[in-house]
Amino acid sequence: MEDIRQTLHPLVIDRRNPVRLEDDMAAYPSGIIFPVDKPYRWTSSDVVRKIKYFLRNRFNTKNVKIGHAGTLDPLATGLLIICVGKACKLSEALQAEKKEYIAEFTLGATTPSFDREHPIDALFPTSHIAEEDMRKAALSFTSQTEQMPPAYSAKYVNGTRSYYLARNGEESDLKPAAIKIYDSELLDPDNPLIQTLTRPSYGTDALHNTFTVKKRIASEENRPVVRYTEGSLLSPEEIRSLPTAVLRIECSKGTYIRSMARDFGAMLSSGAFMSALRRSASGGFRVEDALDIKEYFG
């Protein structure tokens, strides 16, 4: 990827190089790369639309080629790489780079999607789990070479998205996918990386303790519409009292962190789901250097 970047010479605008854009896209023949810190509840497409609108006004043109190098779910935050102009040719190479995530797994319960998109559907014991057990389970991921994707994923099954089948109560004949976990470690409770996570706030009653982004409509804040799903087995207070583990994970493209949450719970003879996620790095880019959407793009 570095060789391709050197060939195209795209301008990288981030916190280390917060240059002011010229008024003409022609000033950037090799394109622009914006590493941005995606806000919580924003879709990756929301970020693209926001920046595209900004660039159209800046360059006074409707013809702005733009895309991102790797989707982040609305409930996740962190590094999202935006490519503009000829830099879009780098998108595939950027997506193939090693990723780093900070992920919180909530123990003692599972959800159908392995994350907060659906309500808790089963409960498991946790009193037998020791910290050393969690450290060993986290480390064991580094030997993993394949992974079973979640049923609620964008994988195709006979020409149909798996999540569509799952939402309609149909079975998905998914196959294990080749992945690589370069590093996986349990973070100590006082590790400052834990404080970078944005944890979803649970609802005020048992029926509203989880949510799903159903669809997006125009609004002043350009945010997705959030609708609550069906009830859960636990009240919000009970969910908040469940034990958690925070892992730092370095992995390849195509790795589902929420599948790792499922496997983490199984390794501990319990259950688990992903309750918070932040992408901290991708290739040579780090979230510490990423642009704040509102600060730079207004």
C-alpha cells in the first residue's frame, strides 16, 4: 500500500497536517485522504455525505468522487479513512491493511447479532470466570486462522445478504472465512485506552435497553433514526451490572469483532456480546491523528 501511495502522492490531511484546502479540486491531481474519527451513531455513509457536501461547496462543483476504505457500524466509533478524487484508487489497498480495535465484551449474556443491535436472548453464569481465564482466552485468538461470520452480516448466501435471511427467520448456510489475528490482549482496568470507548446508554425501562438503526432520514444533525427493538431478558440496571472485558485486537480485513465476542464467551464456558467498539488504527493511520468531523468540516 505504501508503494501505491508514493506513486499517486495523495495529500493526507489530518491533525498533524491540518492544511486549508484550495478552492479548486484541480489543485489535488492525486487526490486527498482524510482520516476521520467517526462519531457514535453515525453511519459510514453519513460521514461520506457530510464531507462530500463540504467539498462540493469548497470546490464549487457537484462532481466530487469520494468513498471510504472500510465500513464502521453506527454503534462503533473511531478511524474511518475517506478517499477523495484519484485517492479512491487506494481504497482497496487501504482496506486490506491490518486493523486495530478496542472492544468491550459484556459477559454472561448473548444476543442474536452478538452485539447491541438486538436484545439479550440468553443468560449464562460468570462467577467461575477469573481474570487469568480471560487473559488466556484473549491470547488464544492469535492462533485463529478462520472465523464463522455472524448470521447478521453482509455476507452473501446464495445471492442474498445473510442479515436479510436472519431478520426473516431463515437459516444462513454460512461458511468459515479465512482471517488472521495478529495480536489480542486483555487490557487492565486502568488502561487509558478503555476510556476512549463510547458505551451506549441503556434505556429507562426493560423494553428499551437496546436499539437498532432501522433506516436513515434527513434531519438537522444528519443522524440515523434510532428505534427500540423488542424486550430483553434483563432490565437496564441488570445489564449494566454484568461483568465486562476490554480487549485490544490487531486483525486482518474481514474479521468480525462481534464473532470474537461470541467465541470469547464460549471459551469461558459462558456467553458474551460486543457492547462497545472503537477502531484505533488501520495500516499506518491512527485515530489519534484523525480529524474531528465538526472541527474541520463544520
